[in-house]
Amino acid sequence: MVLKRSVAVVTDSIADIPPEEAEALHITVVPALVTVEGVSYLDGEELSRDEFYHRMPSLSEPATTAAPSPLAFENVYRRLLSSGVERILSIHVAANLSGMLNTVHQAAQAFGDRIYLFDSKQLSLGQGFQVMEAAAAALKGMPFESVLETTHFARRKVHFVAMINTLEYLKRSGRIGWLSAGMGNLLHLKLLVRVVDGVIERLGITRTRSKAISQLLSLADSWGPLKRLAVLHSAAPEEAANVADKIRHQSSSPPLVVGITTALGVHVGPNAIGLVGLSK
């Protein structure tokens, strides 16, 4: 039975929320677009992650991503409001990293203050954990102000670190200026990054994958006790599961092991590993 709620939560597919979690928490996810060799697909719906990573090394041109159309969000907002929801909290990928919030702003204008746009200043489950916390609060029947306060609190408590196996795809995407400026001759190395306040920051470079993952685990250990934990991967499920086993003691709930959305995979390439935590 769907619980009566006054607040609905909407996000984009960059949040990497597993479908079963989205369903349980009544989160509406609007898919981004991924274009592969001239054909556009709805992220996570029309192109499987396995198929995408299988095709990625042999693509004749780099895949690209785009936000959904404003109409896609407008239709979602209209449907939710007509169902009896009073307010919508729309939580999205960091504005510094994507044009998603610009698109959402266009869609929200028609609905006045019934739509509240929230910059997660994160991506993947760094964004997704904020969405899940907000949706859980909304399902409890909390008023909008309390749901929003919960989301702000979650944003302050999120940690995100990742190891990118090859710099080739990030360099192609041109999304990170410091990479294009000075690291083009280091494409074979493993890059460690974190996401802080909507900015991707370089933490270091290693030559071996094992050392990179060891450093990720050390960084995560510094986060302390966690309410939520996820291990992210791009076409590396077995390794991600092994990492989850090594870190599960840190979280009060079982870690999620999630293959990242194709819209992120376009930029990081295969065999990346990431850790996301939500502190207690």
C-alpha cells in the first residue's frame, strides 16, 4: 500500500539509486540521455550497463551524455502534483558537474514554489543517499521543512572517493580542467579522487590497482561509523563485492554494491571503483 504523503521526492538517474530502493521509498527517477554512435538511449532503461561497457572500447567516437528534456521533468511534476502531493523536493547532480539543474529549473518554473530544487553537490550515490534520506523522511509524513532539513543534514554527512582505472575517458570528456592541462601523458596510471561541494578533487595517483584500492579503504576508514555505505563500480562487480566485504563492518546497514550508471561510465570508463558513505 502506498502511504499518503504531502512531499514527493524526484531525482535524476545520475543518483545511481537501485530500482528496488527507489520503489520502496517511492522515489521518482528521471533518466538522463546517453548517445552512443549517434543513437540516444534513456539511461538505465534502453541501454544496459553490461552492454554499454562491452561496447565502450570499440566505439568509433566517444559516447556523450545529456540531461532529459524539460518536458520530461514537467510531466513528472504534473503527475505527482495531480496525485495529491503538495510539494516536490527535486534533488539533482551537482550543478558544477552537469547542466541537469538548468534543465530542471526550466521545468519547475510553471509550478511556482510547489517545486523546490536542491543541488546535492554530489554525484552517483553521494547524491543518491541524500535522495534516499529525504524520501524516507517524506514517507514518515514529515512536513516539507523537515524533509528539506533532513536533506541538508545528509549533504553535510556524505563522503565520496573513487579510483579511476584509466584517465583516457576523463580526458576525452574534457570535464576536468586540471586533467586536460597537465596529465595527458599519464593515462595508464590510477587516479584517486573525491567529490567535495560539487568539485572533483585529485587525491593522488598510483601505478597499481591494488595500492589504489588500499588507499580507498584507508580513506573510508577515516569516515568513522556510517549509516549508509556503497561500493560503486563500472563493470567490476566481483572486485566491488570483495571491497564491500572488507568494509562492511563500518556501516550499520549492509553495503550496497552498485554498477554506476552509463551516464557516469561515459566519463570514467570501465573498471573504476568508488566508495560512498553517509556518516551517522
